[in-house]
Amino acid sequence: MIREILLGSALFVALTMPAMAQDQCVAPTAPAIPDGARATTAQIVTTQNDINIKAVLRLKENLELNAFGQVEFWKAPVLASGQQHDFTGSFQLTYYPKLSWHR
């Protein structure tokens, strides 16, 4: 019992130590523009809107279809001029085999 507690405590300390060692956060500085100028506040301001949908359809007792789609509309003057958009989607077909264990 004591062994498990000590091992758990040691694991907790080992996993949380990097978070405790980090420096305090500081205010970000404006990114450098390639021609040597500094970015203005208007150039740094970004917007992002996204819409996503997920559907799960059970085709049979042991067969399932998952579908996912997402579209993003974003504006980041430092990266690209004007509003940009992108789309991602995926399909997944899952088979659940019937397994039985005999003794």
C-alpha cells in the first residue's frame, strides 16, 4: 500500500515538474515584417469562425459509419490578405466483430 502511494507521488511530481519550472508569461511583441518594419495592431488582429457537423449512423448491429465535416473562415492580415477559408472532412467505417469466449 505504501509502495503504491510513494510510486504514485513520484509519478505525479515527475509529470508536473515541467509545468512548475516554466517562466512567467510576458506580453507578446509584434512580429517582425520581412522588410524590417513592425506590425501594426490592425495587422495582428485576426478573426476565425468555424462550423462543424458530426454524424454517426448505425448501418447494422455490428457496422457503424461516422462522418465529420468542418469549414473555417478566417482573416489574418499577417498571413494572407482578405478572408480565407478551408474545409476538412472525414469518414470512418467501424466493424464490431462478435467475439465469444468458451471455457
